[in-house]
Amino acid sequence: MSLWTAAELRAATGGRLTAEVAVTGISIDTRTLAPGDLFIALRDARDGHDFVAQALARGAAAAMVDHAPPGLGPEAPLLFVMETLQGLTALGAAGRARCAGRVAAVTGSVGKTGTKEMLRHLLGALGPTHAAQASYNNHWGVPLTLARLPAGARFAVIEIGMNNPGEIAPLTRLARPHVAAITNVAEAHIGHMGGMAAIAEEKGSIALGLEPGGVAVLPRDNAFFPRLAEIAQAAGAARILSFGRDASAGVRLLEATTSAAGTTARIAVEGREIAIAMPAIGLQHAENATCALAVVAALGEDPARAAPALSAYAPGAGRGADRVVALPGGGTALLVDDSYNGQPPAMRAALRNLGLRPATRRIAVLGDMRELGEHSAALHRGLAEEAGAADLVFACGPEMAHLLAALPAAKRGAHAPDSASLAPLVKSALQPGDVVLVKGSLGSRMALVVQALTGDAK
């Protein structure tokens, strides 16, 4: 079944298509391209036009380009547009416009990907649901998610992120959500934003894209809740639904417990109590679930009917997933792969959760938290209390050195300037029965440590 016909591609992008094709998917990466995809030649670290021939050889139905790539014959199926990112954005806008389903958009300093995945489970139990497989939440990720949106989806969940001021508003206007949710406001990217108030303003701007009659789902426990509510009301939100532990929250987290076996919670959704259980360790999962159930209610659906689907939710690769690692000398260690992201609230939560793990030793391998500006040294040192959950801490990068210096000497494993240098030190130190947490901002490349421990190809 086609996702886009030739006529639809032309109409959506205003482009010139050299062949009558229908595409079954959208790809921006030849490594994950499937036969029948439309390959979009974006420019990033490398120019996607250099990979068009490879994409077509691997079965792409056509390629979106803004100039003719070298080495292709006149028969090559190409969709010519003025500029490929603009073409992708236009395709995303058309994908959103043709879908009659209900759309939820999620942002927040931490927890947005986890909440998005919970919504995939919850809404998927109620009808066909579309959400990005990865953390596609930026200027190309949001239009890509919308361009992949099937016309017949009943629900869509769009994750929206930011690193700098002014990034959320154009993305939420593209997504046009019926429900806009903010998981929380915290220190993430504070170096680029200038302060917490500016972060709150940027997060609040997700309400600017709300469809008429739309609902804003906001964190009642957060200090910036009053300002977020003002922004949402000024943006035209028809209703504000709050969530949290606060007694006044419309969706209230009544009780939550977490252990090495997982997390359970009792959540009151506008007065109706719902019990949930998830094989995910950490109270943050209960908090995210509270937000997710509020979104389900805001969409006009029955949270109690959807809630059992959370029993299948577990963190994904790079987001806290567990992996057993065979050690060279025999025996095994447990790896907690949380290598994809590392902002202060998430780092503190991950370290607290490490303390819940039964282990011979608990080892934390931590990379720099990026984009914290003048607050960086203090925020890294401030992890010392939570890092006390670990028996041994390995650190890489200049900023994480501040944490290591704040720890007792007995807890200092080693420091290295980068993850590639740190990886062999960690690998040689592991012993049977260890639990090792690997976490850091994406730019710290902590996945290299995971690869060294698991033997995965780079």
C-alpha cells in the first residue's frame, strides 16, 4: 500500500517528478532505507545528494533532490524541489493536513521520549497510532514524522524538542496538535537558553500550534505551572488539564513504588483511580505515565481502557535498556544502556535508580552533560549526592571531572578526556556481578563505551 502517490508528491511539494512512482515509506539514511522508500537528500554533516545513487541501488522508489546528483542517467526517478529540507517540511505539512486522526504533541526538559513511547502503547490499544521510532523531535525529525504519517491513522504522537530559543513554535504549528503536553521544565540546555524562565517560555510555546478547541496538558508540580498556563490560555487553549502529585491536579499521581522488578502506581484521572504496572525501573516512569494518561483523557479517550497497555512499556536502547555482558574472564555483568541523553534531571534519576539494582558493585560511567553554559561546573558537582549510589564512578570529558573531584577517593574509578579513551578502562575494571550504568549527553558519545562492553560493531 502506497504512502504517497506520484500525484500526491507533486501536489504536496510543488516539485517536478521524473517518473510515475508510488512510495511506501520515507528515508533520510541509506543504512535504514527500505525498498519502496522515497529517499530525501538532506544536508547535515554530509550532503545526502552524495548517496542518491546508493539509495536507488538499494531499492528506493525515488529520491527528493534540489539538483541532479552526478552519475545518474536520465531515467533516474527524481523529485526535484527548490531545497530538500523545505521539500520535506512541505511533505510533512501535507501529511498532517490529510490525516483526520487526533494528534498529540509532547515536549519537556526530560521525559518526552519516554512519554511519547508510553502514548504509542496507550493509544495503540485504542486504534491505529503513528509515532516516530526514534527521538525525531527537531527541524527535520518533526516533518519526517509527519511525512510518514498514514492518512488513516486514528492517533499520532509528535515529540518536539529544542536546544535554542524559537525552535518549538514552528514545529508545533507544523504538527497542529489537538493536545499539547509539557512533561516538565528543568535545567536542560540552560546554557543556550540563559535561564529557567526562558526554558519555560520556550516549552510553553508548544501551545501556539494547538488546533481550535485544543487542550494543554501541563505539570502542576512544576514551579513554572502558572506561567505555562498563562501562555496556553493566551494561545487559545480551550482547556488546561494539569497532572502531578499536587492535590489540585486533574490527573493525580497518588502513589508510586519502584524496585528492581519495575514500577507500579495509582493514578487518579479526574477522580477515577487507575492502577498501572511497568517493567521499568524508576519513579520518573510513574511521572511520565501520569502525563501520558492525562493526554489520553485530553484526547477524549478512556484512560482506564488504555492503561493495561503500559505493562508492555520498557525503556529502549540507549534509554535505560538492560543488557547482559559476558566478561572475558568468565561471568557476566549487567549493563544499563542510558547512553543517548544526559541532562541534569535525567542524570540524577538514573543515578538514584542505580541504587535500586541488586549487584556485587554498582558502577556509573558518566559523560559530560552538554549545553549547560556557566552553570555546568556546579551542576556536575551537584551530582555528587546521587552518585553516592555507585561504588565506583568513571568519568569522561572536562565537565564530568568536576563530579569526580567532588567524590570520595574510594569512589573514583578513572577519568579520561573522551569516551573512546575511557572505554577500555571500564572494560578492564568490570567484575562478575557488577551493574554498570552508562550515561551522558549524546555529544559525549557514551555509546562507544556500550559498544566496547558489548562487542557491537561501531
